[in-house]
Amino acid sequence: MKKTNAKSKETNKLTLAQSLDTILRWVGRDEFEMDDDAISEPKKEYRYVSKTLGIDREQCELLAAIVELSLGGDASSNRIAGKLGVSNLQFLSRKEKLDDLVEKRLIRSTNGRRGQVYTIPESALRAIQDNRKPEFEDFSGLSPMSLVRRWNSLLHSFWRDIIERSTLIREIGDLLRANENNSIVANLRAFGMEEQSENENLILIYMIVRSIVFGESRWGWEDYGRLFDDFFDEDEIRTKFESGECHLFKAGLVEYANIDGMADPQHVVLTEKAHAAFVAELRTPEKNTIERSKNVILAKDIAEKELFYNEEEQKQVDTLTRLLSQENYENVVARLKEKNLRQGFNVIFWGPAGTGKTETVYQVARRTGRNIHLVDLSEIKSKWVGESEKNIRSIFEEYRQAVRKSKKAPILLFNEADGIFSNRKSGADNAVDKMENTVQNIILQEMENLEGILIATTNLSENLDKAFERRFLYKVHMRKPGKKVKARIWTSMVDGLTETEALSLAADYDFSGGQIENISRKMTINYILTGGWGISDIREMCDSEKLESKAKTKRPVVGFRQGA
């Protein structure tokens, strides 16, 4: 991102970003209703985008609106319709055009809270920025483990609402067709994959992935029910599973779990035949390189990122990093054991949002070569009696197994930990409060007996129970950066920014590192569209960063004034 004085300089060379911007500004104008031979700059823009991306005029307009809105946040159906100046009903008539853009992987579609939401994949956005047609990764000829990893990535994208279910199904189908010689695909066909419904195939692939990647062996509806977003599909397949009527049972691929010699129709397992065909080979110690825990981030996959701290935080982070280096860690643990002291390390990073707490954990893990087992707090609490307690025990049991199997103890990370490490309820008399207290008591006991490394992050330290506070050996307070540190963050994130400009911005805006990163991202977007920036552009973005700056007047006080 380089500074230029010619911010709006006209060029003869067309670019995708500028062409889409022009198209969006000219959408719906009557001047376009002219012969093809007529000389019109916007017509050239349409032709350029259409030819480069292989889409028609209407799709050019849709793509332009979606790029503009998704870069700013929400590209929902009604907002796109508003951007294009059409009614919601008129927008519905363009669904076929949108579906084709999804097929071409130029956009993604998900079901949001307010209806359909569209986003731009990173690969497509990068291509628009580089003024070229998007190039998509070739997933043909994958090894069995690589295929399983790709399936796992797609499933997680679906659960994080990055892709919708139809995209998940389509991309899984593309992988099957592109890897016909893969042993897993060959076995799926041998077991009659073509005879099974789309839903049954998806469930089978889910079970194969969870068996190989996470070592799971039994599933209930609370597990594979996450694959459905339609009540009727879900109800139909659930009925077939509980009655044993689905093809997976008939093909001898799944069977009911055995509990104390009795069949449990609420849970299923892969049969020995299925396990031998899909799992056994890849679960051998030599080939299974993926950890058992659900959300494992491998140290080698963490990208290096430069972070800037105040002097006190820098000392604490450096100390922790040295401690967790393998040689020092082993020596300290051995010495603590000799003295009959607890060998676990419980650490908490606390402070305002955007101060780099989570990213610091990632960078410490990368530097010390330790994998991260990320706890998904949303998966712990359940409405079913006893399930939440079982879930939290399972997390610590899986972590203990990972510590025993790993050369280096991984880090168990509770991000935004105040959601579960909160104050316990005194005199709890309802089921929810009792459950939460029980879960917290389990965590406290596990922290007491921990052999390994637990790190928690929180913005709300005041919500932590005092019993949790006592169990944290290291407490790292991540404060907002000082003026000099903020200036270093500014210069690291904005190419071409002078030291004087960086110090001026640091003095005028009390931003965290995360907020400065937000400004940097918006500047990148602005650069794509305009080809340049100036210091006034940065200050304008800074002024709009804080929500409270937009509210100049105070809200009226509701109620009675004392003495009135």
C-alpha cells in the first residue's frame, strides 16, 4: 500500500476493482439504454469485467454490490437490493444469477439471521485486487489423509457459517469426482454410495472424518444433527436412524452402540467392516498426524506475526516464552516434582479488547513449538442434565491424553474465559445455576491437578471467581499500548507512513492494536478502489472507528431526578 499524490488519476488501463466501482455507480441509469456501438466508458467497464470473469452484465452489477457491501460488513439480500435500487421481490428473480456466481466461486452464500448473506472468498478478492481471473486450488489426486483433511476443513467452514450447506454438499461431491482413484472414494462406491441419499453420505463422511481426525467412535443425534439446517430433512433422517431403516445400516456400515450388552438406539458406531475400510489404515501411529482433540491448532501452521507491547507486558511475555521453551519447561517441572509441588502452569491474559491477548498466546505457542487445543465454549453447555459436566470432563481427559502422547505438552486455551470462569452462584436453587456451579467446580479441580499448560484470556477480569484467580500462577495484564508503541504499530501496518505522522496519530487517537489493524484493513480496501491514500483519509477513518463518536448528543435520561 503505497502513498500517492494522484489519488483520482485517470488511466486508460481498466482494472477489475475500478471497473466494479464504476458499474456500481452507474447501475440503473437510463444512459445505458443505448446501442452496443455507442461509445460509453461504463459500457467498456461492463465488457471488461464480463470478459475477465466470464459473467454477464446483470452478474457484474450483483458482484459489484456484493464486493462493496461485504468489504464493509453485511452483504445481506435486502442491502444488496437497496444498493442496486430494486425491490426485494425483483432481487429474488436474480437468484439463478447469484447461484451461478456461487458455482463459479466468485461469491459465497450463507443463511444469516436476516436472511441470505453473501461474502467474497479471499481468493476472489485477491484476484480482483491483482486484476486477474481467480485461480482455484486443484484438489484432484489427493492422498486419503489429504482428502480427509479437506473434508474436515469444509465441515468447519459450514459450522462457522462461512459456507452454506448446499456449498458443502457440492464441494464434497466435487472432491469425490476429482479423486476417483482414492482408496476411500473407491471403498465408498464399493459400499453403494450411489444408492444412499445425500444426507446419509454426508453423515458417513462426517463419521469417517471424526474417527480419523479426532479419534471419536460413537455419535448421537446431538453430534451429526449439526449437519442439517432444514427441519424436515433432519426429522426424516433421524427417524430412519432410530428405526435402523437407513441404507447405512443395511449396507453394514453403522450399527447401534452397545451399552452394557444392550443396543442403544440413540447412539451409533461404525461397524468393524467400515472401520477397516475407512479408518484403520489412517489411524496407525505412522500416518495419523492429526491430534485427537477437537480444535487443534498446530504450532507449525501458526503464521508469524510481529506484536508490540508496553515495556512491562514485553517482560512478562518474554519470561513466559522462555519458561515454555522445552528445555526450561522440563527442568522446572522436574524441580517442582522433587519438591512435591503442583507441576501444572495456569496462565491468564487479561485486559481491554484488541490488546493482543489471543494473538500473544498463538505466537508463544509458535515460538515454543507447542500445539494449541482450543476450547469451544459453545460446545460445553447443554440443556440436557449432566451433559455440560460430561463435556467439560471430556475436554480435560482429551487434553491429558494429548499431553501423554506429545513430545511437547500442548497448550489448553480457554479464549474469552469469563463466559465459563465466572462467579459461582451462592445458594443456587435452580437447575441452570447448579449446573454452572458444578462445571466451575470441575474446572477448578482440574486446574488444581493439571499436568500441562492452561492459558485463559478475558476482557472482563472482574467477572472471574476468586477461586479461579488464585489458581493462575502467571497473570499477564495486557494494557492499551502507550504512545510510542502505538506509533510502532501504525508504521508496521501502514506502508509509507512517516514517523511524524505515526506519532501524531498515536497521540490523537487512543486506539488498541486491534483498532489500528481495523483502520489498516479499511485503508487496503480504499486503496483497491481508489489507487491511493493520504493522511486525511486515515484521520477520517479514525474518526469513524469508535461508535461513540457518531453520537454527538446525549440520550435523554429516563426516570425521575432526585428532589424533583
